[in-house]
Amino acid sequence: MCPRYEAAADLLGKKWTGRIIRVLLGGPKRFKDIKEQIPEMSDKMLTDRMKELEALGIVVRQVYPEMPVRIEYELTPKGRDLKPVIESIQHWGEQWM
């Protein structure tokens, strides 16, 4: 088995990761906005997944020095390249699940 395929499958197979990416495909979002769209996920799990996706270069965290400080998460080009993968999973799910 190809190690790169395994790494990609492991990443997308982690609980919540695919949903987070799908939410962010709609554009930059604040933490609370992501949480609203995936309410069954805990704050800690969302924080952990966002840190992981950021470390992998899939998500970038933007801090805006406003009062109060505004933080948004956005997909990087690497993350946006997952769009056809996420859409394919969506299509398959609609057809077969």
C-alpha cells in the first residue's frame, strides 16, 4: 500500500475532519460558526482538529487585531484541493447510503 494514500485516508477518516473541511469549503469561518454547523462536536475536539489541520498546512488561522480580537479559519490551497474529494464522498453517500 502506498504510504501517501494511507496518510490521506487516515486524515480524512478521522472523526470530524471531513465535516470540518466541508464546512470550510464555504469560505472562512470563525470557531463559533464551525461549531454551529457541527454542534455534536465538543469544543476540545474542534480545537484539536483545527490545530492538526493547521499543522498539516490544510487550514490557516487568521487573527484580526480588532476589539474584540477576531479569529477566522480558512482552507489553504492544499485544503481547497480536497474539494473534489469531499464532493465525491458526498455524491457517493447520496447515492448509496
